[in-house]
Amino acid sequence: MPQRFQHQTALKSLILTECDFSVEALNLILSFPRKLLNLTLCEIFHNQSAAGDHFAFDDTDAFNRAIAQQAGSLKSLHIERSGECLENGKILVLSLSNFTALSHLQLGPFLITKINYDLRAPVPPALRYLRLIRYDVTMLHQKLANKVFSDLSVEALLANSERHRLPFTLDISIYAPPGTHRPLFGVDGVRQDIRPLIHQFRDRFQELQNASSHSRLEEKPKSSIRQTSSRLRILSYSHLNIVPLILHKTNPPRFIVGYDSSHPEQFLTRPSVAFPLALDKDFNGNDEDINIAFHNVDRSNHNFST
């Protein structure tokens, strides 16, 4: 491709979803915008793979080189993999240290048998929101949660937030895989399990936050330190495996906040609708099973605050 076409278009936002694409095609597409701000890459493959199929996430190094063409301007990045992209078990290693403007990052899914993301340090310096999409509810267990925290460099993200005195938000959009009991938490024993799981997850998040604060206290005099308020939110939603094309221009979905570590209640009596991140097109709605699990009561007649 002649260089005169590179970085020449005024495109600000790009969504590639419900499709598969090669890393070569992605590299070419991302060479055109002058300053892309928002990028959504949902490589969703619904068919049986065949010999010769290529996916953008197969080659980690080539994928990082492709998206790095917009490293100086990109503010929001949403990556979602499914189908054949996950079957090969490859880890998508993200090297985003030179993405100086990146503030919002969404990754998914996180399934019990396939934990396939690795955010390498140094982390993006401006990252303030990390949302994990389709997070298997059973992965709230401490051992698996610790691996996710480690793989995604959450401690480094919190430390970075402390250094810049800006809050950091970790959103977990929990998901009940098809093999889970339905109604998901209809059995009292299972329903009662979700709060301890969230408490374990929160405690680990708090440990990492305290560690980052302690490190900063050692670097500067105590009198000059202002505690940064970072938070963990647990969101619920209903996942649709296939989104009809006619729905791709509808309004962004509602992610319902059932737990917020920064709220006095933590488990919210009146769940709120999470502010959608840029280009949120993960079409879904409220998952009543999970909402019931939060409170162990029927809130089907309650209104959600906006």
C-alpha cells in the first residue's frame, strides 16, 4: 500500500464485530486513520474452522504491531474473543506501554477453562478503567482471581493510579456459563456463596491497593500524600451469543451495578446502571438470576436508578 494513504483519514471510531479478520487485514485497516480514538475488535466466529483460516489474535506480536499504529491517540480499546479464537488456548499478550492516551480497556471473555489475556508491564500510563467482560462467576474464587490479577498487572495499574493521584475502576461483568444451574442461584446454598466470593475478590483488590499506597508512602513524605480512591464494581448482564445485524445500531446495553466497593452499602439496595464505556456494543441486558443472588430477595418489581 503506498505510503501516501497512511494516516490520512479522519476516522475517529472503528468497530469490527461479529466477524473474523486476519492480522494482515487489521494492520492495513489501522494504517489509514490519522488519529483513531476508539477501537472495538470483537472477533466472533460462529462456524466450524477450516484449514487456512486466520485470526487476528493468532499472532500476538503482529497484533500488537497492528494496533500500535494508533498508540499515540487511542483512548478506548475493547477486545473480545470467542469461538475458534479461544479454542486454540493461545494467550493474547498485550503490550500497551506506549499507548499514552489509553484510559478505557475492555477485555473478555474470562471463562473457567480459558484465561487467555496477559497485560504486560509497564502498563498504559493513563489507564483509569478496566472492564472484564463475560467473567465466569466461578472465577471469583481466590486462586483463579489471583491469577487474573497477576496476568492483568492490576497491582501495577493501582500503583500507577496512586502515582498520578487519579482513581482507578475495575469492573467485573459476571457471567453464568450455559453449564451453570438455572435459575443460576435458585438453590439457597449456591445463592449464599456469591457474597463470600465477592468479599474474597474485594479483599484481594484491597490488598493490592494498600500495597500500592504503602509503596507511595515510602517514596514521599506522609504529609504530602493524598489517598487515591480506587474501586471495584461487580456488574450483571445477560449475554447474547449471536447479535442480529439489525440490532447493531441500537443503544448501548445496560450493565447493572450490584456491588460497588466505594459505596457505603457496597451491595446496592438500588442498583444503578453503569456508565457505558466508549463504543460499548456488547448487546445484553439485566441478568435477574445474578441480581437475586446479590440480595437473596426478589427485586423484580424494583426500578433501577440511572
